[in-house]
Amino acid sequence: MNTIVMKFGGTSVADTDKIKNIVKIVSKEVKKNKIIVVLSAMAGETDKLQKYLDDFKSQNSIESDLVLTSGEQVSIGLLSIALKKEGINSLPLLGWQVPIITDDNHEKAKILKIDNKRINKFFENNDVIVLAGFQGINVNGNITSLGRGGSDTTAVAIASAVEAERCDIYTDVEGVYTTDPNIEKNAKKISKMSYEEMLEMSSTGAKVLHTRSVELAMKNNLILQVLSSLTKKSGTFIVDENELIEKEIVSGVSYSKNEAKVTISGILDKPGISAKIFSLMSENNINVDMIVQNISQDGILANITFTINQKDYNLTKSVLENNNNELDYKSLSLDKNVAKISVIGMGMMSQSGVAEKMFKTLAKNAINILAISTSEIKISVLIDKKYTNIAVKSLHEVYNL
Ligand code: ADP
Ligand code: ASP
Ligand code: MG
């Protein structure tokens, strides 16, 4: 018998009727396959838990992960009850029971190991394992979480560990679209795309898949399908680049409103200064994305701008303030009113003019560019957050998506 992994997101477990709908989907596969269902918390639950933590300013701690991961305990319990009511033998499991072993970076833990011998043991008496997504346990025995949206990564990691035949990610849209279908109604479903394109889309804000889930799927050559739990239509397959016959120049537009812009002004323009700033960031586990340095006219002082995840706003501020003795800058400003807009496509590697089109379109809409970064298959710009929708819509149109 093959094993298949089916992951259901928050909207697919939002209420007991939706949970009963999952029972229907699972029951179609249960006779032919061993099934691991990975679940998120019920829609809105993790946000609610996050708000409690925000009230206490609790972050990246044993306690914050204990609270954040509690929503999945409820959803797996409820689905297992619903499966058993239909005569399906199921076993609900929390991350530590597998165990899914992670490092100890609370709220952004990485999976280190999954013991698949125990999974096989669990299947001796059960047909379906219902696994809590988003969580693991570190070597000190504390519960960790994988970062918001991390259940996708749980699904891919477990699918890789058991060499599953398929990993289906059920969500509230019918697949991966040319841009977020919730902000552009003309967005089109993509039937097949490469890991690389999906990786760029996720990492630039398309939350339909957790970035690390795509990385892991690519590493293990695991085909992913993103599809809806509410319709029966086929979704989007994420596959190796070689399986794509036609490579689109631009295949999608994504946006992220989770960025914050950090500007350090009046810092000495001398060798080693960037190294100092960015080693402080990495020592504190703060991911830096776009970086722009302006050299002053006198050649003595410079300004450095970079972007971080909004979650790291307070930490970044205090790290930079506490180190001003050493850095010796004139002023520091942090701004959450920014958004990153990206265009992505494999064909960009061999085609010129994509950036020009992007910048001209933004200019036509009077949108100022605050920072730019590029990769072989992606161009990203930082803009004022209030222009997010107009930027996404106009770029979607100009590239004929
Ligand atoms: P789940 O709870 O199932 O994990 P998420 O909310 O994490 O679902 O991801 C699905 C959402 O991702 C969609 O509702 C959609 O708004 C958003 N999204 C952003 N970009 C895209 C895209 N390019 N294609 C599809 N969905 C996208
Ligand atoms: N419940 C978690 C979250 O909302 C994990 C997930 O949904 O993937 O971030
Ligand atoms: Mg998600």
C-alpha cells in the first residue's frame, strides 16, 4: 500500500461541517492507501492566540510556542472523532508524539529529523494518522512552532520521511494563481509550475504555500498539488523545471505586506560597517531582505536601508539602538507602511525588458520605488503600502497574465 499525505488548512477545518467534508475526501482514498492527514488550526484560531501573546509582548519563547501550537490540538481531535464515527480507524498525533524533532528557534523552528519507523508502527493498528501541523519538539523537550503557515512544511516533511506517493495541499482556493485571486479577480489558475517559481512566489508573499515547504519538496523531488477542499477540480502541480515545456517570461505577481523598512542614516562610510550591521542581525536571527546603500556626496557618511519581517520590528529596533556606541549612526528610522511587490518567471532568465516594463508601469501609476532587489527569475520592489492593490493589478495586466 502507498502512503499519501493530505494537508488541510484553516478554512478547511473552520467548523464541524467542514471537518465532515474532510472525512468524505479521506474516505475515498482510505481503502487504497495509508493516509497521513496534516491539519492546521481552525480558521482564525492561531491569530487569536497570537493576539493574546501580543498583549503580553511574549515572543520566541517556550510559552509563546506552547500557546501558538494549541489550536492544532483541537482540530486533530475533532477530525479523528469524525473519522471514527464513520468507522475509519484513526490516530490523532501531536508533533512530539511522532516525534518531529526541531531546532530550538522558537516560532521559527526548523525540522531536523522525523523518525519514520514509528510512523510505520502507528499504521499497524490504524488506517489514518491525523497529525498536528506547524509543531515539533526540540532536544530539550519543549514544543516548538515552525513559523506562521508552517503546516505545509509539516506535510512536506512527513511526506518526504515516509516517501509518500503524493502530497496534496488542500486550501481555500483552487490552486496557485497568477496572483492572489482574492485581490485580482482576473487571476488565472496555473496548472503546472516549477519549484523555483513557487519558491520565489512564496518567499515574496504568496502565502498559499509556506516557503520552507517548497524548499523541502524541491530538495526531495516531491510533487506537490495545491487544490481546493471544496471543489473537485484539479489544482496546481509543482514539479521539476524539466517537466515544463513552455517557460513563461512572467508567470506571477506576488506581494507582501509583512515587511518593515529600516534606515540607518549618517553612518561612517568605511570598510566593515555593513559587516557589523548585518552580523548583528544574523546573531539575533533576524532575516534581512532588500539592501540599499546611498553614499553621501562628501563621501564620509552613508545611509543604509534594508527590509526585515515586521515580526522582527521591535527586536531590530532594540538591537540597533543598543549598539549605537559601536555603529555610531546619526539617526535610525523604522517604517511598517511598506509593501514588497514581485514579478516572477522562469523565462526572465533569457528575456530582457521585464524590469523596464515593471518600472514604467509603476511610474505611470505615480508609485515611487523605495528599494529594488532581483534574482535570476524575480524582480522585487519596495513601495508605499497604500499602493499595493493598484501595483499588483496593473502589473498583472501589463504582463498579460
Ligand atoms: P491555508 O489556511 O489553507 O493554509 P492560506 O491562507 O495559508 O490557506 O493560503 C491560501 C491563500 O493564499 C488564499 O486564500 C489566497 O488569498 C492567498 N494567495 C496569495 N497569493 C496567491 C496565489 N498566487 N495563488 C493562490 N493563492 C494565493
Ligand atoms: N495554524 C498555523 C497558522 O495559522 C499554521 C498553519 O496554518 O499552517 O499559522
Ligand atoms: Mg497556509
